[in-house]
Amino acid sequence: MSLSAVPSRAGKNYNNRIMSSRVYQTEAIIIKKIKFGEADRLLTLFTPGLGKMRAIAKGAMRPKSKLGGNVELLMHSLLMLARGRNLDIITQAQAINNFMPIRDNLELISCGFYISELIDTLTEENVEDHELFDLLLNALNDLAASMEGDRVLRYFELRLLDHLGYRPQVQKCANCGRDLLPEVNYFSPVQGGALCRECGYPDMSARMLSINALKVLRFWLQCDYATASRVKLNHELMKELKTLMRENVKFVLEKQLKSMDWLDELSAGDTK
């Protein structure tokens, strides 16, 4: 059985074919890889029909392996897998997109690692999620096309939290429910989003939220990245959005990711 075109994701029929077949084909994005034995790799994949899953790429570390170059981290590939007792085995792989502009740029590849670590940390295995697969794929495409790491990350963080049920409240005060006035307000991940002045001022967990930052958050929650990318962001506004989203993500995760630390180190190096 050989690889064919990218399979159609036609709902239940597509998923039933995968679940019932001993050998199946799926597109996947490789979000994590570790050495497994002498020449194998244990890969964490994110797929549209099976969500996050792990699989073995046998012999992928050998110099002449036909799998190796097609199952690198942050690659979008078409895979053929065979059912295994504990883990499925990747038997064939064909690269769809390697996002080369990302790989040639230290900042962008670090952004890609952060995106993949977020997905890996915030998702359970074997949960079908076509929308999240598309969000991940679009983020990598946007990184490669726009070369704007900060903007892509802020948009991705916001939409990822929204998709997973952690949408920040930005229309009304998250505490008292009153409409937010067009003035400097507050934002608290602990409270679940924006706060009016009366609720935000005494909250030690809250930080100030500018009018423009609130407008951006509201707008980005209802548009695609192509539209979001047209919003003009000066240095101060981008810095504010980064702080707000970073604190929100850390609150949801209850920890700081290694890739987050690496991005901070790179950012600190750029300012020296």
C-alpha cells in the first residue's frame, strides 16, 4: 500500500476508516520527537482525525532512512501507519510542507517549538479535533509567510485558549458584569479576563489594560489571521499584548514552558 494524495477529512467516514483499518493513512504535524532505542524515534503527532497521538518511526535516525527527512519536528507530512500492540508504526512518510523559512530563522523556529509545546501540553491523546489541527497548521504557515513571530504567537495563544474553553472575557467586566468603558481598565487571568476600574484597582493579580489592547483582543477573537495581521501594532502595544497573553497562558498551564524561557532569552539578547 503506497501513499496517495492528502486524504479527505469527511467527518465520520474518514474517522471510521482510520479506526477500522490495520493500516491507515493520515496527515500529521510532528510536534515532538525523542530518541527511541538505537535508531528509532518516538514521535508525538497531531492529526485531524485522531488528535494527538504517539507513533514509532523505525530506523528514522539511520543516515539512509527514507523516513528521516519526512518526520522532522514541525513538519507537515502524509504518513502511512500500521497498528501496533502499544504504539502504531510509521511505515511510510511523505513531506507536505517543511516550513523552510521557519527553519532558517532562529527566532521563528523557537516560536514554532513554543507553539508545538503548547499544543502538546494542553491536549489529551486520541481526541479528534479538526479545528485545532487547522489552527496549528495555519500558525506554522503564518510564521513562514509573515516572518512576524510575536504577532503570530499572540494571535495563536488567544485563539488556542478560546478553542480550549479558556476564552478571556473582554466584552464586560469579568467580575461585576458591567460594560467596560472606553478607558484604561484592568486584566486578570485569575478573574478570567478584563475588569472595570472599580473591580480591577483593588485586585492585586490584575494589571492595567489599555484601550487599544482591549480593542485588539476583541477584534482578534472574531477574525482570521490574514485580517488580524493588518492591525497596526507599535512596540508598546505589542509588549502589552505579550505580557497579557503570557500571564494568561501561564495561569492556564500552571507552569512556564521551556520554550517560553528560550523565547525570553532570545528576546533579551536582541535588546542588548
